[in-house]
Amino acid sequence: MSRVLVLASKEFKSYFNSWLAYVFIACFVTVSMLAHFYWGEFFGTGRADISPFFRSLPLTLLILVPGLTMRQWARESEMGSIELLMTLPAQGWQLVLGKFLGTLGLVAVALLCTAGIPLTAAWLGDLDWGPVLAGYLAALLLGGAYVALGLFASSWFREQFLALIGSAALCSLFGLMSWPKVLGWASNISETAVSVLGFVGFYGRFEAIQRGVIDFRDVAWYLSITALFLFFNVCRLHLRRLA
Amino acid sequence: MIEVQSISKRYGSFLAVRDLSFSVSRGEIIGLVGPNGAGKTTTMKIITGYLVPNDGRVLIDGGDVALDPVKAQERIGYLPESNPIYPEMSVQDYLLWMGKMRGLKGSRLVERLSYAVKACDIEGRLTSTVRTLSKGLRQRVGIAQAILHDPDILILDEPTSGLDPNQIIEIRDLIRDLGRDKTVILSTHILSEVEETCSRALMIVGGTLAVDDRIDHLLGDRTLHFRVAKAGDDTAELLRAVEGVEEVRPLDAAKDTRRFLVVPKDGIDLAPALFHLAVERGWELLELSPARRSLEDVFREATVSGGVAS
């Protein structure tokens, strides 16, 4: 386990070494504030309601997380440092988990930096903190799932730009599958399609948790997708040795 | 200690290594030489467990590397050919991180770090960012990383590339020093390096082993140059008849003189016998000297003919 943490903290720090972390956090906070105060017309509603912010999170994470994961495995392949990494006395799962936690750590920091939004709401009015905490939990679970998907996609590419496209495509597939618009189109085809998309996709489950309804099945679904793609990533590393 | 048992590695339709076998015992320094693309780097990648061979296996003290890479990797220090180091890290952060990933911690980590840094002469550049280092410095950081955890086995892919002549000598001395109690496999293009550093040379040509011999054998310590005047056409036959002669190779023949390379059977000194033969036959002995072949000659013979050099 200590190797996992050593790798995770190195990955976390190296985001900050390359300024990527600052840009990521700045974009994340800016988009969230715009979504909340400007497009969400927070001041117009006259209520201490921060649901515009949470409604924007699935899209913000979907756009920004692939920018973090693209540099992981693809960059190691590009630089050749994957050779050193894979000849360290570490199991494949330790490497994958280390990279996952390092990246998720940065997502968590970015989420923490948006704390100004609920704090403003609490200062102006009477904010119900239960749904806020649930919303952050949902965002972290969703972020984790995107990181796992993005890392897996990144492991198939040698160039970071292709890894970005690959990560974004895979994350969008899961992220947008149960978007209300998509479900609307699917309802023209069949009811089964709607229920399958609604089950597999991330959006509906995020909605539920963010409203404060923490259903064990929703949490378990995010965790399973995350674990599944981390496992695929480990398999991918083993496949590399055979290539 | 290391047993490479008939490994083959295929990249798509290209067979990079075919049926390669050799073994290395503790304390040996092996020089892996051969033309570009001969399979040296692939062989090293297989020994370190980075690649799994399509056929055959590598055993380290009896354990199959492909089945339990981590067990082997704990004992191996590896410098890959491309010497990849994260450009945004400082030298010290990088080495500390590598040490921790290899399970070093506390005072042992500090102790090993200061040893490696001193041995590779990079003490003055610990706080430099890797991006700003010259190629030679980067190479020395790569070597420091490989010896950091005091491994039994060192696999160094072109360790002296990018170094200036003084640094090359320092790194060679370091490798020789490490080779006293460690097993070292290094690859290089500089054949004189193998002559000076290694105890044994493995020459790989076209993915197979062309030469596997001790350096002193390869260089033919006791092979003689023999040049006489006033000798007949049967000189070569007469030389071959001398006891202890393995092989006689006619070299250039000038107007009156004939020159031969005389290879003895294992370790025999032929000089007295050749001298007596010359006296007996009334030849004028012009030269009787040790013929140190260079490794370049061996290399050329093995690569041009594709056959096995003597």
C-alpha cells in the first residue's frame, strides 16, 4: 500500500509542478461560478438554493477530467518512463491505483475550491447543508468514475492529444448516455432503451444523490464502474508486457 | 544466477530475438554487443521483466521472471536505453521518489541516496530540474537511480552514451567496482569499453548469439604473428604440424616474406616451438610477436560472415 501512496503523492505533486493543477482548478472554479451565479441566476431566484451549481458539475467534470487523465499513461509511453515504472518492484494494480488516487486528489481539491458557492448561499440565506454534502459526495463519485475511464483510455495511446480525445469520448459515452435529451430521443425508439440508458448512464444517478437521496445502489454503481475500469487498466498493463 | 533459456521475442512479424540462451554467474560483468537492431535491448527488457518472451524463459536464482516479475525486479537496477526521467522533477526529488518506490525509507534511504549521488558525481546538481541537465548529467542521474537500492543485478543499456571521455572513465571504474559483488549486464557500441570493463562478451547478431566467450579468449592472448623470409610454399603446412597449433592463417605475403597468424590450442605458448622450427628449416625469422586482435576484428568477423568467430 505504501507504494500506492508514494506514487499517488508524486502524481498529485507533479500536476502542481507543471502548472496544470492551477489551470485546472481555475477553470473548474470559474465555470462553476459562471454556471451558478450567471447562467443559474442565483441572485434572481431569491432563494438559498445551489442546485444550479450542482446541475453544472456533471458537464464541468466531463469536460475537464479528460485533460488530467490524458497525460497519465500516454505521457509515460511517449517519454518511455513507462519502462522504468513497469520494472519497479510494484504490482500492476499498485501503479494503476496510485495514478488514480493522485488524479482524484486533484479533483477533490478543485471541488473544495468551489466551497465559496455554498458558503455564499449560507451567508445570504438559510442553506440546508444535507443536500450540499450529498452533492459533493456525488461529484466525487462521478469524478472518480471519469478518472478511471480516462486513465483506461489514456493507456491505449502514445500521444497525449489522442489520449485526450479517447478519454473524452469514453467519458462522454457514460456521462451523456442518460442525459435528459438523449433519453428523450431514446423514448422514440423503445422503452427498453430508455431504461437501459438510464441504468448505465451517470446522469440520472448523479441527479438523485445531489437531491439528497443517497441510494446505496447509485453509490455502488459508481464504485463498480470505477473498479471495473481500474481493473481493465491493470489488464491493459499486463497486455503491454506481452506486446 | 541468471539463466536465459532459449528465449524468442516477436514484434508483429519481426523476430527480434530468436532462441537465445546464455547464463551469467554472480560477479560477472557481461558486455552485450552487436549491430543496431540485433536484439540487445529486447533481451535486456526481457531480463528485467518489462517484456514477456514469446518462447523460452529467464530464471533468476531459479525463479521465472515472467511469472513473478516483482520478485526479480526487487533485485534489479535498470538503466533503460532512452534513460527516461520526468523533466519537471528536481534530481533529488526524482531519486528520493525512485528510492521510496523501491521500498527504501528513513536513514537507509538517505544513506543510499548520498552513496549513489557521490558515486555518480552529481552532488552539485541535486536541486536542478531534470529539464535543465545536459545529456551526460542526465545519464549519470539514470545510473544513480539504477544503483540506488543496492541491487544484486545491474542491467545497463548503453550506460556511457552521452558522456565525455573523463566521465566515461569514471563510470567504467564505477561499473568495475560494482562488478566485484554484483552481476552486471551492459550493452554498448564502444567495443573498447567491453575490452576494458567486462569479463565476458556476448555478441548478438540478428537476434541470435554469435559469440559468447571470455574477453581474454576473444582477444587471443597467446595468438602469435609469425613472419619469415626464405620460406617455401609449404610453410603453412609445416606450421600446422607443430604440436599445440590450433589454426594457421596466412596473412599478407610480400615478395620474399610470408606472414601468418598462429592460434594455439587453449593457453599454450607456441613461441619456443615456432622459433625452433624456423631454426631447423633455415628460415629467417623476422617477427614473432603476440597478435592482440581487437574486439572490432571479432565483431566484424561475426557480423559480416554471420558465422561464429574463433
